[in-house]
Amino acid sequence: MSRPPQLPAHLPPVPVLETERLILRGRTLADFDASVAMWQDPEVVRYIGGHPISEADNWARFLRHIGHWSALGWGYWVVCDRFSGLLLGEVGFAEQLREIEPVFRGTPECGWALARAAHGKGYATEAVRAAQAWGDAHFADPRTVCIIEPANAASIRVATKCGFRELAQSVYKGVPMHVFERFAPRR
């Protein structure tokens, strides 16, 4: 793969979050190849669009996630193994402007995806809990949402472990979805 151009040094810093086994940090260009490999794995995308994502579309996603931090002050982190530094996936919040009912524009949408080698080890729950704790401390609105395909039992388990409750059943781009919401604990 060809290396994309250098990222400018003036981007706002992304907070680094640490858990027992993970480090959540901002993206660097060195993360791009691992991101492409993850998003081209059919098992990773089975319930997230259903088809591998091209290098060009990965680049757009990569930049969109950087842009969230710059424009909104929140966004996605890459999830790395605390000890090896290996990129395991990504977790965070986005404003996707989805055309979905119920409408949740303006509410941070939580999302997560992990490389196949990281599945089934509790990393997603650990990463989502860390991201939610950060959101609880920084978002004015205590509500966050997420959407999950009904067949994605693993992500539904992660969501419920992290305090999400089903709000509605909906359809997004022709695919049935569960819409979940979570409210931060009272401060």
C-alpha cells in the first residue's frame, strides 16, 4: 500500500485513555495499514456494512475519525494492547447524521470494531467502558446511542454490559437495526 501524505502537526491532541490491558489513543499514519487490514477482514465487517472496505474508503474513514476530534472535540480512538502496542481496533463517538428513526442527531453515537484476533477476549467491553467514562466526564448531554444489527450478539452483549438499553428497532440503509441508548450516571 502506498503511504498517505503526512498529517499536519497542528491537529488538537486526542486524550490518551489507559485501562488494565489497553491504551486508547489518537490515530497516526503508522496505524493506517493495520486499519486497512482490519476493515478488509470479512469477519470484522460482517455486521458493519457486510463487505470489506477498500483502501480508498478506509482512508476516508481514517480522516473522518481524525476530523471528529478537530471539529467536535471528541471522536474515535485506536485501541492498542497496552503491553505489545499492537493495534486491536477502534472505539469512540461519532456524529454520523444518519437518516434513521428515531432521530438522534446531535447525540454522540458510540461505536467499536476490533480485529478478529482480539474478538472474544473482553477488549471491546473494556474499551467501550473507558470511552464511556471519558464521555460521561466531557459531554454536556448525558445520553449516548449506538446501533447494532440484531444478529450481532457479541456487540449486543458489549452494549448491555456497558449500560446501553434498547430504545427501538429500526432500519438503516435497508438493514434491520436495534437502536440502544445509555445515560451517564448522575454527577
